[in-house]
Amino acid sequence: MNWKRLGLILVYIVVIFAMVSPIVMTILTSFKTQSEIYIFPPTIIPRNPTLEAYKNVIFSSSIPKQFYNSLKVSVLTIALTVTLGSLAGYAFARASFPGKNFLLFFLLGTQMIPGLGNAIALYYMAFKLGMLNTHLVLVLVYSAASTPISVWLMKSYFEQIPPELEQAAQVDGCTPYQALTRIVLPLARPGMVASALMVFVAAWNEFLISLLMITRTALKTFPVGLYAFIGQFQMDWPRISAAATLGVVPLVLLFLLLQRHFVAGLTAGAVKA
Amino acid sequence: MERKSGSLKQGWPYILMILPTFLLLGLVTFYPALYNIWLSFRNESLRTTVSSFVGLANYRRVLSDPFFWGALGRTVIYMIASLVLRVVLGLALALVLNIPQRGRSVARTAILLPWVLSEIIVTAMWLWILDHRTGLLNGLLATVKLGPYGWLVYPGMAMGTIVMVSLWKNLAFSFLLLFAALQQIPLDLYDSGKIDGCSSGGLIRYITLPLIRPTVTIVTIMVSISAFGQFSLVYSLTGGGPLRSTELVGLYMYQQAFNFLDIGYGAAIAMVIFLINIALSLVYYYALRSESLY
């Protein structure tokens, strides 16, 4: 044991504590009774662990419905984005035509328009088209936001698959379409997973557009529902923590299981730029 | 290419494959961007259905609006604080976690974890921790006879608190990009540096830093732009308060457009923010590029 190693491990402990403890505290608080939150200084471990807060959130709030809405919007967004991203990514990887690089950088340029900058115009368009309070408008806006990165990501995966592989399949009797679906797409699956995860995180967490477009409680997505929930049950920390925990657990599990794909997807836009 | 057989040889299937993407972006990204410009020249409002062209009136109003300038000043403070903390801490952690040692992957995962959470979940977590009466932080400080502090309720403190919470959530981004850049540096560069008599501080100064400069530029641009796009965290954590002390430009734009229903004015603020973003990107790009690499 030398000093350098000890110092490193000390840094790890500080980092892990700082990043993880707020999440752990929220999960612990969700099992507390309502009266326990008035104890000062607050308890760390619940004295009388109870599922009361979860019962309240699951059976007498709109959170489960809003959870489902977010899932629906996210899955539809993933389907649209990964389809568009794969199609365009494949074309950009294989074809060479004048203006290709211009189009590619044009795509990246859209990332410079912040979500906030377009929010007013998008709201006003949806308002005039009578598309407020529909999930379709969320799917379209989220897909448009994520598609450019998805295209870049898929392009880089398709470029790693040699065209000779497709030609060999065609020599062996595949149609061009079969060569694509049976040879290329399975090989590009990691790229699709990375794209899907990136889109999922973005769509699942998005707040501003959803806040603007959806005003009906039963149609709200989880973040907007949770925001209203926090306002409604002010200071009822076990209940707020229980609702937050329901949103944290699936995301954290997914992240821990598929961390490598997550990192590839979430950094793609920035690294390429 | 001429060896390729089948219909994919011609250009048109490729065009058909690219078309849907540009159709979607045209409708949902470019058209709204242009529409926003058009709105910014009109007195469009959700209060009335009549509206007309007003020229540069909205822009003149932005430039003479003391609350906009206040929000802009706070955004610059938030941006500089975030930049320094995220770049310095991100780089320090990337350098430390680049040293091979058991346990570093756990630390790396821990840094990435808050990044996948939505701002509203982050708010739900920190509201209790930071609550000035029953919160965990003041509780812990009380056991060592400190506080209580009004993390989110003292005007002088709220901005610092917002910077720290957003650091907690977003540190992963700068860390990850800088970490990836460090891993791209060939190790034999360090070996030759050592042979030439460099100390480990010298290795960082003369090998690491020049080589990761492009990444530092990207991180700087992205963090700066994100400061001007910051909305969800301040909206949910403080709502811009207390006494406007955390009212950033993004939130101010939202309030003008949707609380005061002044769409045209909000659109003009959005345009000003957009122009600032472009200016910032250009400044960083040229400032950090001018000193050439080897």
C-alpha cells in the first residue's frame, strides 16, 4: 500500500459518495412515514419503514398513467428516430454525391438551435394546428431533435461494415434488400442500441416542450406530472421521493446494464462535432 | 462502386433514404426556426387574435428591458461559474481516473449516474436535501453547529446552489469528453517526455493539455450554450426566485411568452439568445484555435 494508491482510493470514495448519496437518500426517504420528516436533524435510515408513500403514488395519483404516457412517447420516438437514422446513416455511409458533406454538417448545425429557441414557434404552430394536448406532437419534436445525432451515429457504424460483405451476399444469391436486412442490419445493431438509448434518455426526460404542449393531467408525461406532483404535495418528502424513485430506478438499471452503449450514444453528437 | 449490382447502385434509393429525415427536420426544426424569426417582427400575442408587423420594435424592447439585462448578467455569471467548475473538475477527475487502479470504473460510473436523470427528478431529490427547515444538508450541518442556511431561499445563495446542483447533474458530460480525449493520447509520448526529463506536472503541461485542447474547446462551447438554454432546473427548483436572483435568460423568455402571453417578444428574446450562442461559439473557436498545435 503506497500513498499514491491510498490517495486515489480516497478520491474514488469522495466522488462516489458525492454522486450517489442524493440518489440513495431519495430512495431511503421514500420509505419513511410522514411524521418522520419533521424530526430534526433528519434521520438517514427510516425508523419505521413503510410502503405508504408508494401506495399513495401508485393508487391515488396520476403518476402511473403519466409514466405510461412517457413510455409510449419514448418508444414511438425511438422507433421513428432509429428508423430515420438508420436509413439516412446507411445512405450517407454508402453513397457519394455532391453536397454530401454539406448535408452532414447541416445536420450537425441543427444541434446549434437550442430546444429553447424553437419552443415558442413550435408551441404556436401546434396551437394553430390544434395539436396541443396530443402525444403525436411530442413524438415529432423529440424525433426531430434526436435524428441528426442518430444519423451521424448510424453512419459511423455502417462505415465500419465493408460493402464487400453485401456484395458477397449478393453473389451467394441474396437480393440487395436481403443483403441489407440479413447481413448489414444485424451487424449495425450496436449502433441502433446506442441510438435508441440516447433517444430514450432525451425523450423520457424532456420537460419544456411537454410542459408547453400538454396541459391535461391524464396526458402529461412523467417529468411534467412529477413537477405538478411536487407542487401539489409540498414538503411531503416521502411521497415526492417515492414518485421520484419510480422514475429513477428504471433509468439507473438500464444505465448500469447498458453503460457502454449509453456512453457511445450520449457523447456521439459532441465528439463528432 | 461499379462492381456493385442490383438497384442500390443507382442514386435514387439513397435519396429516398435520406429524404424522410430532411422532411421531418424541415417541418419540425427549420420551419419553426424561420417562423420564430417572423414572429419576432410581429406583436403576436396569445391574448388577442389580431397582430401586425412591428419591425424591430421587439428587438428595441429587448435591448432596453432592464429585466432582460439582469437575466443576461445572471446567465453570464451562471455560465462562467459552470464553465470553471465543470472544465476544471471534469479535467481533474479525468486525469485522476486515467491512472489505472482497481475501483476506478466504479467511480466513473458514479459520475455518469446523475446525468441520465431528468431535471425534475433531480429537483425532487435536492428540494428535500436543500430545504432550509427540515432538509438533510442543514441537518448534517447542525450536528457540527453550523447553519441553518437558506440554500434556495436566500437571494445571495440560490444562484450558487443552482450552479452546484447543475454541476452534480452535468459533470458527467465534460468529464466523459475529456476522459475520452485523454485515452486517445499515445502512451509513448509520455515515455519520451520522461526520457527528456519532464516531471509529471511537466508531462501534463506540455503533452496532455496541448493535445486535449480541441476537446476543451468543444466542452467550453457546449457548456456555454447550455447555460443560455438552461430552463428546467431553475424553473422547477426556484422558479427564478427568490427576488429574481436565479432568473436566467431562458426562464425569462419562457415567462414573457407564456406567463405574459407575449409571443412576439419571447421570439425576439429567443433570437437574441441564439445570436449570443453563435457569437460565443465563434469567439471560443478562434480564441482556442489561434495558438496552433505542434
